[in-house]
Amino acid sequence: MKVFEPYLVKIKDEKNREIMEGLLSWVMTNYPMLDKKIAWNQPHFVHNNTFIIAFTHAKQHISVVPEYKAIEVFKEDIKKSNYQSTNFIYKMKWQNPIDYDLLKRIIDYNMEDKKGLDTYWRK
């Protein structure tokens, strides 16, 4: 978690900071093979130098950033979880439970779909 401490201290609301810390810890526990870094002022998880997922905080929500292709593939599941989405992110309100099953499926999808990719982002 040390790599994310500079990011986490920027979340002023203590409860929200704890939620984000729990989310990041969940990813680190379930995906220990992912590298961790802060890029573009947000926590990124990377596999073989390829972006897998990122998170960022806002006043009302956490933004989950899995790239556009994963948003398209999981669009209906994102709606079923009562999350709002754009082309590149979906938003989880702080007060709502995190759908870890959906998050797992998205991370697994990105890891499989991006296997062998030699760029950070999809082209």
C-alpha cells in the first residue's frame, strides 16, 4: 500500500479514504501479480507493462477506469450494479456497496484480452 500512500492522503474525507484503501487492498490481495504505480495522479494496476485498471476519487464517487473496451463488454453488468458509465469509466457512489464480482470479471477480462500487448494502452 506504500506506493499509494501519497494518493490516499489527498482524500480528505476519512471514510472515503478508508473505502478507497479497502478497494486498493482488495485488488492487491486478489491480484498480487499486478504492478502498482501512480500515474496521471491516480492508482494504476499494470501487468507486463500494460495498463489493466485504475481508480480515482471524486466528491461523490470513485471512478473505475478499465478502458473503453471493458466498459463496452460489461456495459449491461455495470448498469445492473446501478453504476453510471461513460466511454472510459464507471462511477461507484461512496455510499453504495462495491460490486467486487464485477470488478473481478473486468480485471480478469483485461488481463486476458491484453495478454501479449506491448503497449500501455489499447490501440
